[in-house]
Amino acid sequence: MATFRAGQKTHPAVLPQQLALELWAADIPRIGNETGPQRRSAAPGTEHGRGETARRAPAPGGVTTEPPAGAGAGPCERHPAVFVLDKHGTPLQPTTPARARKLLKSGRAVAHRHTPFVIRLGDRTAADSTVDGVELGVDPGSKHTGVAVFTAVAGERRGRYSVQLDHRGAVIRKKLEQRAAYRRGRRTRNLRYRAPRFLSRTRPQGWLAPSLRHRVETTVSWVDRLTRWAPVRAVHVERAAFDIHAISAGRPLEGAEYQHGTLHGTEVREYLLAKFGRACIYCGITGVPLNIDHVRPRSRGGSDRVSNLVLACIPCNEHKSNRPVEEFAPKRAAEVLKRAKAPLRDAAAVNATRWALWRALDSRMPTHVGSGGRTKWNRTRTSLTKTHTLDALAVGKLDTVTETVGQVLVAGCTGRGTYARTRTDKHGFPRLRLPRQKQFFGFQTGDLVRAVVPTGKYTGTHTGRVAVRASGSFAVRTTHGLATARHRYFTVLQRADGYAYTTQPEGEPRAARP
């Protein structure tokens, strides 16, 4: 359960849309999520991974990128809208932050949810209001999915809210591989025999791997969430299809060429010997036995494609082990990586889930489909930056975009903890036992809380994610570090929901990962 990163130590009340996320787990120390456990200056998950350009400094007119030749000045940026519910919980038309602030100050509304910020009116129903409705745009991706909430009138779209959903499919795959390794190990150790059971298992039609099903379910879950907070009338989704075989070949293919592999008519070992001149790629030695080495180790997601295979002598191969080439041979890393092609895992993941996502959305509301080429054309002629959320705003049939959102909510999938109640050291021996009970004094690890400490070392107001203890002495992590206090000083702002939140400027490039 990841913690919020927004609670600064301050006495004023918490304002809407505050920065809120923490990168590491509160109840699972040193267990990273898909975005990595390192502390970085930029928000996690801001990279697009499909060739976006860096964001330019905003001009006085609000233009964030250099428009192409013949394009207009681009849409203006606005603050994200605030979702509004009536007194019965029915979604109304989203409003501006200024209007929401007046409603809260006058007592006509109360805060319904912290992130995303939702208010609930106490003196109005949907029957007494004018609700024009909004629409959703979804740009699915392998690692990140963009969701845009906008109003559409006569082909003109105005962005109201944007969410970037960071998936954890890579973490799911890693965990399943670890579980499989543990089970295989129990069959080879001197333990009670456990017969394999895979022969009796069947997969239904349309089965998706857990890491792929996660992408579909989390995207649909956020569409359902936004439908509860806003009057969504329709959804537009980009249903792209990638010709992976043609991408790998680097040219158009026809007929039987699709049945030919990368090395059609060539033996892999002889091809590698001829390609590298029967020399070790790392030390250059010749005349010695050579092994086939994976540039990107298979344990780190590498494949058996020939573009990922090189020749290495036995000492270099053993010394490299499963380390990245940048760590093993930094001086020759650039030369080795030139031989490797871009992996196709992301395109394969989108291909495998595009129909399942469309069927799930179409069963809920009217769903319109757009192609990736149409999205790119819409984005180019409206002078939008290349991001997932702006792609979601430009999906499908579109005339123009007049307004965009200046801040994007980044929701990182972190899960809801683990069933394991024992922590082990590096040798596999238990070193820490967690309590079987997860909730103490009405709080659970990962809840967003506000602690008002009257006296002591941590005097002041602290807002962030809480880590609970059975003793009643809780810890809250803020931007200034950890603060501890008794449970009676804590107030719940939002229950843990399996996501970690932060905000980032729209179109901001990702900082270099350490």
C-alpha cells in the first residue's frame, strides 16, 4: 500500500487537488511498484514510451508546444474541474474550483472525496439541475493508460479532467514467476512430494494472463469510478492494432512471408558466428569456446529473439550473469545495444487486450472506436503534446479542442497489500512477523489522514499516509519525513483504495531514472 506524497506540514486546512502520493509501500518496506521505489523529483509514470517530445516552456498565450506549420495557436489550459454530486449522490455537471470553493465556504456543499476531489450538495437534486453530460476518452497503453473527461458540443471538445493510470502488470508477472519458482523448488528439495497439477487445468476461451487482465480491469474500474462522479454519456476508446511481424522485419510483408521467422533459412548459431566474427562481444577474444548470451537477461524480461543474442566467451558470460550490459560493460554498452532492436512487448500487450477492453466498455455505455492514426492526426492539427491524456482527449471524431487541463492526476496501481504476514532476510529466514489484524483503532495502513499534534516533538498538522501499529502509536509520512503520534490525534480523510496519487503538469517530460 503506497503512501500519499502530499501532506505538507502546515496548519491551514487541506485544499482540493493537493499533491498526494508516496512512491514506496507503507506496510511493505522496500517492495517497489511498477514505477519503482526510488525517490525522484518527478511524479512516477510520466513517461509515454511511444516517442513523445519534451514539453516546451509555456508561452504567454498558453501554448505548450511549438505548433506545426499551418496549425493554430493551440487550446488554452484550465484548472481541473471539481466533480459534483446532488444530495442523493447522483452526479451533476462538473464545476470550476472557484465555484466549488464558494459552495464549501457557504455550507451548501461538503467534501465527498479527497482525491479526485468530489463535493456533495445538500440543497439540490438532479431533477432541479441542468445536466448536459460529459464524455470520456480512453487511450490504452501497456504501462500507462490515459483517461480524459471532456464536454463535446458540435465537434468541439473542452477538457475538464485528466487521469493517467499507471499499471502494475510487470510487477504481477514478476510475482507469478517467483511463485512458480517456489513451487518448482519444493519438488526438487528434500521435502514432501508435491505432484504437478498443471495437466488438469484448462483455460476458457478469451483467457488473458493476469498481467494483461489487470490492464483491462483497472481501466474499466476507473471508467466506472468516473461514471459515479460525473454524468458520463459515452466513451471513446482507441482500438489500435499493431502488425508486430512487419514491425520486426522493418518492411511490409505479403503472403507467405508472414510464416517466415526472423532468420528464415539460417541457423541461429552459424548466423551469430558470422555476425560477430567468432569473437566475444565484450572482451574481443577469439579462438576460444563461445556461448550465446542474452543482452537483456531473460530474468529481466529479455527474449530469445536474435536481436537480443550475442556471442560471449565463457568467463565473460559467467561474470555477466544476469546483470544489465550497462553495469557489466559500461564502455561497450552503447555498441552492444545498437545491435538490439526495440522490444515488442508493449505492442503485444495492447494487441491482446484491445478487444477485451472494448467489449467491457461497450457493455456499460455507448462506446465509439477510433484508430491510432486518427488520434495522431487530431492531435497534430490541434497543436497538442504527445501524452496519453491528450491522446485520450483527441480520440475519435473531432473538429477542434478549445480547452485542456493544466494538471493531470496520476493514479499508480499499488495493490492492497499482501497476504504474507512474515518478512524474511536476504537468506530467507523470518525476521519480522506482522499482525494478522490489519485495522487498529479504526485506521488501516495506507489511509490518507490528517494528524493534529498539540504538543511534543512533532507539534503541528501533518497530512499523508498512515502506518498503523497495535500499540496505538501511528506514523504518518509527509514530504518532510515521518511523524509519529497517538491514534487519537488522527482523522481519516480518505480510505486506502489500492492506488497512489500525485499530480503533474500536462505534457511534462519524465525525469531521468537513476
